[in-house]
Amino acid sequence: MRIFRLALNRLAVSIPCMGIILLGLFLMLQLAPGDAVDALMGQMGSNDVALAEQLRQQYGLGGGVTTRLAIYVWNTLHLDLGYSVAYNQPVLNVILQRLPVTMLLMISALSFAFAAGTAVGIIAARHVNKWPDTLISTLGLIFYAAPSFWFGLMGILVFAVWLNWLPSGGLEDLGAGYTGIGRVLDIAGHLILPTITLALIYFAIYLRVMRASMLEVMTLDFIRTARAKGLREGAVLTRHALRNALLPMVTILGLQAGAMLGGAVVVESVFSLPGLGRLAHEAVQQRDLNMLLGIVFMSALLVIAINFIVDILYARIDPRIDFNG
Amino acid sequence: MSLLKSLCRSPSAIIGGVLLILVLLMAALAGWLYPNDPLALAGRPLQAPFSNPRFLFGTDSVGRDIIAQLFYGARTSLLVGITATAVAIVIGVLVGSIAGFYGGWVDTALMRVTEAFQTVPNFILLLMLVVIFGSKIATLVVVIGIVSWTAPARLTRAEFLTLRNREFVQACRVIGMPDWRIIFREILPNALPPVIVYASVVMAFSILLESALAFLGLSDPNVASWGNLIADGRRVLRSSWHVATLPGIAILLTVLSISLIGQGLNDAMNPRLRRK
Amino acid sequence: MSELLSIEGLKVRLPRHADRGYAVHDLTLRLDENEILCVVGESGSGKSVMASSILGLLPPEVKVEAGRIGFEGTDLLRLPPHALRSIRGAGIGMIFQDPMTALNPLHRVGNQIAETFRVHTKLSSQEIQAKVLELLEQMQLPDPAAAARAYPHELSGGQRQRAMIAMALALEPRILIADEPTTALDVTTQAQILALIRDLQRRNRMGVLFITHDFGVVAEIGTRIAVMRHGVLVEEGPAATVLTAPQQTYTRELIAAVPSLQPPERKQLAPVGQAALSIVKVNKTYRARGREVAALKDVTLALPRGSTLGIVGESGSGKSTLARCIVRLLTTDTGAIEVDGADITQMTRHEWRSHARRVQMVFQDPYASLNPRRKVGELVAQGPLMYGAKTSEVMPRVRELFGLVGLDPAAIDRYPHEFSGGQRQRIGLARALALDPDILVADEPVSALDVSVQAQVLALLAKLKEQLGLSMVFITHDLRVAAQICDRVAIMQRGEVVEEGEASDVLVSPKHPYSQALLAAVPGRNWQTSGY
């Protein structure tokens, strides 16, 4: 019941947020030099002003600012994100085609970063200021500082070019014609390097947060109480410290998911993966503003959805959160 | 200052400081060591490092001197880092302090706007802004600042929410101090330390963002940039991997130095955690 | 009486940067069966460190350097970890000061109590559950089943502490170590918990090591007393002896500093002219997402000129809210607050600015009430400077004020962290006096201070009141402090004034049932008056 009320509350809060985003996107549309019709005319190679006016009326691009805003909001909420001239399909279709690959990449990367970061962070906290901690923290810093695209290229260089253990790009080996389990394994093999590349900086962040969180929690009073009851150190760690230390980790999970979508742009470009990120890159290169706005909108929706799930998860772990937030 | 003294005791701050000074020297001495335009064609393309005494790190796929680009690139990265961070911090602190101090509908409204900015992944937002506003270096700096202000705002707001109810602030109210004075002269100096530490994170990310944009071919092509070099090096990765590897190391060392200094600052300002 | 615990020559070292080398220095103490040994001391006396070292619960930087702690034939300090663990919770139980932080917020209360059984016994989960409910009933919790299912934040402070006691006594240990278990609780709740501990001790014939800073608590339940100061044992003996005829000077000073519940003889002042402050039917309600909390209900009080009005209550009584309404840190919903006849609730911000200097406030927390980044001289000067005085005029006045509150005038260039708690309160007082107010509102100004420092600050307040002709509103939860310093006392409960009158009436023969309960709950209330 508490969870249900919390869910409703979160949804209610997301609405003004989405409203501001839509307003912002519309503003961007106005600020952009030229509009979709100009782009269309450019494609057609025509200069006919009367035709342009007619097309504008047709696409709802004529009329005053408020009408255009209303039309834009209406269309977007109905997931009519416009038409992409470059792909010759509605924007929504292109996005939906590319979405699964990005989702696969993101979920793998996030899971890896979270799991590995948690485990390694705990190890670092247990041996704080001794050599395992110093080593882990230094590695973490290096992974944090390395630009992901460069790391990806180095990965390709070492594992694909020199060692030939992993493929250098693409989602799957289309020529080989795998099906079923074979295909799954093939895709998995292709995704190893991209996943690690995307996950790297977030792994470093989770490591640091988990380490700091564990160190913080171990100074709290209830740890002393647990020891006063005669618990073994291991039990103190797992039954008392861990759950409390995971709270900040779950909090930033939502934030990281959003940032990861941005990181996917670069990683998909490096590894030539047919995902949403690379679509964004192509849209920028082709100055296809419609597509780009559509991607922005979809990303925002995704982030809101992920944040929603994370908030519910957090409320399940922490009984102190009530529906007042 | 005692802060400087505690910084000197922190090993991470020292290493970071040394590295950063190296990068600063690179930026400062670029014009003196390599007086020619780094983006001008200088020799045969794709020469390996240490093969030609004129080009210590070799040349790129068009024939430009790599080490000159590395040195001039330091200027770009540092410039972008510092200016974009300044933009982000100024906007963030303003929004965060007003939201945190006044609370109520002001806070709610500002937080909705902050959330809206946070909901869109900042690299994708960056791409959109670059398409609309162009990619001259001056524009880039402002635009990177615009996608980075939300975290400093949140941090400042959190500090203000805590400090607003502290008794020393209430004491100022009781003696009749006006609001703006309380915000800027009483609370802000106490709220700034974590924001200053976070500024190092913002700076690190700004440099990474600019280089990512350059890698995708969306940065200013008229400016020597490490990201541009890596993009160039990608095309010749198999044969001349030095073109992509070297600038990446430069970015890594720069961002590493900034992060280390930030960590040192954090430890210095939190003596309780320093011993951990 | 057989000896349960024997501490011999305990030396505990503090890390390098601490203000003293040893937390505990050469301490020798014993705890017998069937007694409550109260270890009393001010902050920094080492009493908590001593308690934590018994079960090996010291923080990593604090190390035991020498000594022996004998329990059941073994030296606890030299036991291997697994042996010590089997004693914790089973042979010796421990409860801590703040039950909110001492319980894991993410686990249900019943589960946390059950953990003690799971660690030390091989009982099945049904048996454990039954035992947990039985324990909670013994602790006099009204609904044991609901309490067991609840999370810590869903219980009140008193209920949480009962749960903690249940957890510590689950396996009927021979010794209970209680480290300031009632300090964070309200007076009435404290009385209940003290009675509970005493009952349980008698029933199980335990030895209880009770750490406290409050002599009233000692008088209430102690059978034997040990006084500590700066890590050293100062005096020890049966409660009756130490409380009535202390041997050491320090003990005598400490006991003398505790204010008596009996108000001193006061000259009856005839009310001179108009009341300095008039609170008339003030109401304030907090509305948060559908829930309404009435913080102040129809509060009517008057502060006669030149006198001290005490406002006494427990947490949630509304006393702090009222204090903040008087200085306009909070607004009221209805009602009037008249300062010298003028209603401040109706004033605009501009009008209030000229009135503000008449009513000034002294705050509770000496560590949070001074901006750590400003020199203390600047802090005191802020008020007059805000009203347009020139720096050259203000600074001599600041030095004068420092002298008035008993601080060295040369100290105006130092920062707050260089002063002790008591000294900071004096600075806060100087700041409040800088604007020459007529009325001083003191919000629990001595609650966070050690008892000896408290006595000094109270004496200072009384002296300044006389000297400067102030009228004072004194907020406190401590009836002893109210007895000492207030002419009139108003008792508040849940936003209402339940009783009001002369201190000598209200605090000696209260009429309202709540006032009577409050007075009855003061620990050791008969100690100083009718003898122990």
C-alpha cells in the first residue's frame, strides 16, 4: 500500500518534469535555423515559396507560436515524433528499431558495473588503507579518468587486432548465419568489449561510492550494538552493514542509467553497434533535428521509467520512506 | 593556510598536483616550443614516434606534428575545463542556494527545472545543443556548462537546507539581517567546501565531454584538441596506433590529476575521514 | 556480596591528535552482584570509554594499553575474539544512549531481539519468537506483537529503549552495562525506564554498571557511586555516603552545582507597570500533507517587567515554537504578542526591524549557534553594525560586553572552535546583549553544558539580569534549572499552558495532574531537600 502510494506520487512528480522538457524541446525547435520543411525543400532541391507554405500548413508548422506548441505537445504525447527524411520512415519507427540493442548494452553494462563495483568496493573497505585498498582505489581512478572511446579503441587494438580473441565491431556476424543459441553466443561475444567499455567509468564510481558507504556505515551506532550482541564480524558485515551501505548505491542507480545512455552514443559509434546512441550521432551528422528531438524525448521517457523502478526498489529496501517522500 | 598544509600531506594531492603542473607547463610552453601552427601540414603523414627527430611522437594521417598537437591540445582542454566548470558552478550555486534557502514553491519550481535537465542524458542534450548553436569553442564551453550545472545545484541546495536551520543563521535573523546578506555572507562560505571539491569532478567531466564531442567530429575543427587526434587515429588504428593512443594517455593523465587533487581537497576538508 | 566484575589498573590511550593522552588512567573499580553502580562524570571524564572497553567495543583508534578486567575467572582484555563474542550479549549485556541510532533502521525490532537468541542458542525460530514476545511484555510494552513487527522509526523513544533493554537482557546476563540510557529521553519517559531497570535488576539479581552525568539519576537508582574526572577515579562509595557527605573537593563541587528543586527565597516583586511581554491567545498549527499538528493552542502568558518567566515542558510541548514566535523566527496563526504594548504579530518587516532590537535570543547549542568562519568579535558586533553603528564605535562596546560576560576582551579576534562550550554560550549571550534588549529569550541555554559549567552560566544570567534590568523568558525541560532561576513558571503540554504561577507554588505544590506527574518524574527529587 505504501509502495502503491509512493508510485503514484512519483508519477505525479514526473509530469511537470516532462512538461518542462517538452517546452524546452519546442524552444529548441524555434531556435534552430530553418525547420523540417526547409530540410525537405533542400532535399527536393526546390525553391518554391508557395509550395513551402503549403507544406507548412500540411505539417502543422504554420500558425502562431501557441498553436504550434499545442500541436507539438499533442503529437509528441501521442508518440508522433515526426518523419525522418533521411530514413524515409516515421521517427518513432527508426527509434524503436534501434532501441533493443541499446537496452541490451545498457542492462549488461549497468549490471556489470553495479555487481563488480559493489564486490570490489567491499573488499577495499575491509582492507582500508592497506595494499588491496590502495591498488583497487588506484585502478578505480584510472578507469574513471580514461575516456571511454579511447579505452574502447585500445580494447579493439589489443583484443581484436593483436590477440584476435574478440570481434572488433558490429552486433553479430551476419555472414555466418547463426541461429538460436549460436546466435545468442555470437551477439554476446560481440558485446563483451562494448559492455566493459561502457561500464568502466560507472564501475569506478560504484566502487568509490560503495567503499565510502561501507566505511561510513561501519562507524554507525547499530554496528556497535550488533557486536555487543556477540555477532561474528562476518555476520555484522553482511546482516547489518551491507544492506544499509547499499542504500546510496541504489540512489545513484537512476542517475547512472541516464548518464549511461549518453555514454552509449560514443560506445556504439566506436563499436559500430546499430543502437539508439549511434542513431543520435547519425542524426547530428545529418542535421536531422526531428530525429534528434525524438531521441531526446525517448531518452527522457526511459530515464523517467528507470528512475521510477529504482525509487520503488529503494522504498522496498528502506522502510523509513513513506509516501511523503 | 592550514588547508594548503593539509593538502601537502595528502599523497593523492601531491601526485595530482605534480601531474597538473606538468600539463600546465605543456599548455604554457606550447607556443615557445612549437611556434608553428600545430594544425598546419608539417611532414609526411603517419610517421612512427621516435623515427624522425623533427617529430618526436610522429605525425598523424594528414601529416601534422603530433607532439605539437598534444601541447596545444593541453590549452584547449584546460581552457574548456576551467571555463565550463565556472559556468556550471555559477549557475548551480545560484539555483541551489535560492532553492535551498527559500524552500516552498521557489524550491519546488527550481527543483522541477533541475530534474528536467537531469532527466535528459547530458551527452544527448549536449548533442542537441551543438546542432542548434554550433561548435565554435566559445559556444562549446557555455553549452558544456549548461549540461553540467545540475549536480552543483543539488549539492548547494542540500548544504543550504542543512545550514538554513542552524542556530547561527537563526541568530542572524533575530538581529535583523536581510536575506541576501545571510545567503551570501553567512551561509555560502560554509556551504562552499563540498561544492569546491565537486568542482574538480565537473572539470574532469567537462574535459571528457569535450574530447568525446571532438571524437565524434563535433568539436571545433580549427582548434588543436586531443579528441580530434583520437578521431583521426581511429581510422588508422591497425597500422599506426600511436596516433590514437598518445592523446588518450594525455587525457587520462590530465583528468587523473584533477581527480587526485579533488580527492586530496576532500580529505583535507574532512579530517575525520582522512584517517580512513 | 560476591564480586562480578573487577577492573584493575585500566589504561586506555587516545590517538595522537586528541586533547589528552589517556581517556582512562589507572582505573580500579569493582562491580558486585545485586547492585547498581553509578559511574558519574562530566564530558571527557572517560566513563563511556571505560564502559566500552569492558566488552572490547572501543573504536579502532582508541587502544587499551594496560590493565585487567576480571569476569568469571578470565581476563576479558586478553580473551581471544571468539571467546569474547560468546560473553557479549550472554554473560554481559549492554545498552547505549540513543536508541534511534543504536537500532538498525532497516530491520524489524523483533528480528533484532531474536538475533541475540540466534547467535547464542540453538532454539527453533518458533521458540525464539515466543521468547521475544515474552521479553517485550516484561518490558511493559503495551502491544508486544505490534512492537516486534515494527521498525525502529515507528516506535517512540521510550519504546525503542525498552526494546534495546529487551535485547540486552534476552539471555539473562549477570551484568548489564548501561551507557547513559536515559539521556536522550523525556523526563517522564526517563522515570519509567529507570523504574524498569531497577525492577529488572532486583528480579534477576544483576550487577548494573550505570553510566550517567546526572546526579539526580544517581540519587534515584544508585546503590554505589563512583565519580570520574579526566580519566581518573576521584571518589567511590555507597550512594548514601557519597551524596550526603562527599570526601573529595571535586565531588563536593559537582554536587553543589546541581540546582535544587526547591526554589530559593525570592523577594516578591509587585508587578511594576505594564508587562514587558504579553502573549495573548496565540495559536499555531502546522499543516503537512493532510496531517495537522497544533503546536500552540490558545497560549496566554505575561512576563512582568524585570522578572524571569520559565516555560517548562517536554519535547512536543511547544515551548521552543513559542520562543521562536516571540522573536519572530516563526509566525503565529492567530493571537497577539505584545512587546511593551505593541503587537509584533501585526507589524510589517520594516516596523519589526526597529522593534527587533528590544527582543533578543540566546540559543541552545553552543556549537551550532556561532558561525564557525567568523571571528567571535565580529559575530557580537554584527547586530549593532546592522543597525547602522560605525565599526569604531562598536568594537569598544564589544570588548566591554566580553568583560561583562566574563571573557577576556582580547579574545575577540579568535574563532569559535577555540572556545569551550560554556565560553561559547557566554559569547552567544554577549551577542544577544549587544543590541541592548529589554527582553531576553533564552532557549534551553544550559541544556548542552556540563553541570559545573551550567551553574556558572546560570549565575551569570542571574547577575546580568539584575545589572541590566532585563526581563527574561527561560525555556527549559529541566525543572531543577527552572526552580533555581525563574520567578514565575508556566508548564506546557502538547501546545497548551496547563499551569502557571509563582515558581514557589508551581514547583512545590502543583495542581494540574500533568505538572504533578512531571514533578514526580524528576529523578532523585527528594535528594537535596529531605535528605537521601
